[in-house]
Amino acid sequence: MHALLLSGIMGWMGLVPGQLVFEPPELALGELRVGQNPVVRLLLRNSGTETATVGKLETSCGCLAGGKLPEKLEPDQAAVMDLRLRTLSLPTGPNAWRVKLSFTTETGNKVADAQCRLTATVRKEIEVEPTLLSISLGESGEAEHTVRVRDQRTTPLRVMGYTSTLKGVEARQDTGSPGVQAVRVKVRGSEVGKREGMLRLGTNDPDYPVLEVPLVVTVRPRQTARCTPDHVELRALTGEAVSRLIRVDRPDGKSAEVVRVSGGETVGIRVTHSAGPGSQTTMRLEASPARGEKAVELEVFMGDGVVVKLPVSVLGE
């Protein structure tokens, strides 16, 4: 009772026990071009009367990656927080994103989590496909995928070099077509597990010095069942339905009975499956993507307990 009364009096006086705020609470980034990865710098301030311990950072889009966060902020102390905005998967036109930062105080009193709204207008001169390179392969195996860069400007950029933040990834120039440059990416399955990193394409264009493609490599232990294809991209205009067929089989020719599939519900993927052809099982993945890009790993449970993992990316344009 006394704590509530004191909190109310302090709020009436403008003295909030604990409150982190972004200054300003809304930030207009102006015009952005697809392929550029600007750093968004936000100012975070403790406008309350208690020490605030910083918690979890949440963003409304996976295109926003947070950097290092302060651990604590004393009353009236401020800190700079940087976010990297990856633009490859962004739809053209007006865009808006929400940034939310949770925190705690010594007494547990606070008004609300810190929030900031970012806005920008996105313009597209170049296009990179895929915008997220998700590769799944078996242990000790190899997999190759092609990344294409389209530039229809009068003087198109040139890709000059390639690097990756992940070991076991190689890239080389491949044959493209007019207005399109192709980069062939090879991955070796030397380490079981999931790794996330970046494929960086250096160019001769000062407006697009480095094109960054998020890279997810999943190396599976040797399995007795497999999905074909071993990764899926569900791409469509925002709100439109898209579907893909997947075949599940066993290298030894035995029946590949699927009993259930999980993991897709978090990003709106609907999965149905039926027996056939032959000893295989056919799965259909369906989605109506929202704007932006999301990635998930489906788990396909077989009748004998074997679990096959299938990386899926959902992209709404």
C-alpha cells in the first residue's frame, strides 16, 4: 500500500523509479537502397530515479541485428546502442520497424519497456538472390549453391572478391547472363551442427562496397532418411499463397513413413503429408508470407523415431 502510494506520488511529481527511454522515440532514416547495410545509432537514457539493468532486445524484423548492449544505466546516464540494418530482403516503398528493450530495477517499479519506431523508404537498384543462403548437408558431404546479383543500371557494378565468416565455405565466379553476375558457393560438411555467418561480396561500386548475404549452414549427422530438396525457400508477394513439394525417402529403399512435422507454426507454415510415390512420403509446405524474411528449421518425425531437419526460409516481398 505504502509502496504503491509512494510510486504514485513520484509519478505525479515526474520522478519515475525506473524508466529507460530511447531519444528520440521515433527515428526517420530517410531513403535506403537495397544492398546497403547502414548502422542505426540509438541513444538510450535512464530518465528514472533508480539504476536500470538492461535485459533483452527485441526487433520486429530479423533484418535488424543488435550490437553490444550496456549492462546497467544509472539515473540520467545515457548510452549509445548500434543496430545493423540489412536491406537485401526489404520490400520497396515505406517500411517501419519496432525496437523494444526490456529492463529491470531494484524495486521492480517501472512504467514500460523502452521502445523506438524506425521508418524508412526503400528503393531498389540491385537485387541479390537468395537474400538468405541456407545450406543443409550431411556430415563429410559437399553442397553448392549459386548467388546471383542483378544490376540493370547503365553502368552495373562488378563483384570483385568474396569472403565468408564461416570456415569451410568457398566462393568463385560463375557464368551469369546479361545484367546478372553469378557466384558459386561451395560448403563442406566438416562440423556437425548449425552455424550462422555472412557471405560478403566486395564490389567496385562505392555506393555498394560490400553486399552481405546472411549464411546459415546446417551439417547433419549421417542419417537414415533425407528430404529432397534439403532446403526450401517460400517466396511470394506479401499475403499471397505459395507452396512447395518435398519428398522424404530412405537411401536403403525402406518405407519413409512421416508421422508428424513441427516447427513451421511459428512462421505460418502449414504442412500436409501423404504416402507415395512408392516407399517415399510427399510433403506440401504452404504459407502466405508477411513482409520481410524469416527462417525456421522444420523437424520431420519418422515412424521409427528418426528425425530429419529441413531448413526453410519464408520471404514476403
